[in-house]
Amino acid sequence: MRLSRVYLDSPLALNAIISLPKEIAHYLSNVLRLRVDDELLVFNSQQGEFRASVIAVAKRAVDIELIEKKRSVIDSAKSASLSIHLALGLSRGDRMDFAVQKSTELGVNEITPLYTEYGEVRLKPERVEKKLQHWKKIAISACEQSGRLDVPVIHKPTSLMELSLRESVNKWMLEPSGSDVLPQSIAVNNVMLVVGPEGGFSENEIDWAQCNDFQIVALGSRILRTETAPVAALAILQHKYGDM
């Protein structure tokens, strides 16, 4: 039987006894119906993954004991051969949520939401932090489901022209008009992938990308939706250069 996995944003150590946060305790006791002596997995991106046993269940509280270390963060990092930073145009409705969830499942390390010229979403300053926490919860849930230890970093939304660029990175912009294709091999295992919103990129944004050494890449003859494009691209990247 597959054990449930739970992310804990607190220090983890073998034989430690932990009183779970109320939201997690409610989920385990009232949704999953875990009882004393039932087991689960808990993890974070600092100490790794542990097998835990439920030692106490109350109406609004669950205590667990960490009884075995299953995986370390170092081992997990070694198995991930590709580091990916996804910069994704902000989209309406639940499309951004879907993209964050599936990109996390596919191993992305960083996500930067983008304001673009044709994008219709503009977050008010007071809504930014709330949105970031919302996307983080989605990413954590995707990590719990997919077996990841590390939760991707989700940066504050920014414009494409203000995107932080690094050296020694393969830089690709997905654009249906692009004339480039993904190479058969890459020299460094760091990737920045830029994907547009529903309206695509403007000529100014494509020119900016080319001036900053991005290859303008098309994935084929079909124009993919903004929430589909990163999923397709990440699957291809992980298959060609990563661990898929």
C-alpha cells in the first residue's frame, strides 16, 4: 500500500516527535482517516524524507514520530540531472494553477510569472503575496503527489525585460514563428524556458529575447495553449536531457 506523503515546513530529524499543523492534522485525521500506528511519509527540502508513525490523534491534533530516514536531499539532487527555470506568461482563470502543478510534477526548479505586452493579467500589489502563497500550495501538493523532495521557488511576477538572466544557461523562448529547434545535446544542464500568455509574444519581446541570446524555438506545426506548452516542452526537455 502506498503511503501518503506530507510536506512539513519545519526541521525533521530521526526519532523526533512532531505535533502537526492544524490544517495537515485535519486532513490526515478527517480526510485520510489515519489512526494511531498508521504510517505516512513526511519530507522537506532541507532534511529529506522520513517514514513516520502516528502516535496520537485528537479532535484537532495529530502527533507523529519519525522512525526511519528514507531519502536525503543530497541523493535527490544527484538524481535530478537538469535544472530548469520556467518563465511563464500570466494567464487567466485556473490555467496558471494547472501550469504550476504540472511543471512541478515535471521537475521544474524555479517559476517566474511574467507580465507581457499581450498578456491580460495584471496583479494589484496587494494581491501578489496572496497569489504567491496560493501557487506555493499548489506546488507543494504536486511535490507530495509526485515524490519530489524540493519545492520549486516561485518568484514574484515581473516583466520579460526585467527577467533575471544568468550565465552558462541554455535559453529558449517558445514561439510558433521560431525557426530554431531544440539541439540533440547541451553543454550545461541549466535551462531557462520562456513561454508566453494566451496572446503570445510581441515583436519587441521576441527582439529582446534574441538580443539576450535566446533561441526562438517552435515545438511543431501546432499552436499550443499557454497551459499546455510548458507541459509539452518540459516533458521533451526531461526526455532529451534529463531523467525521464
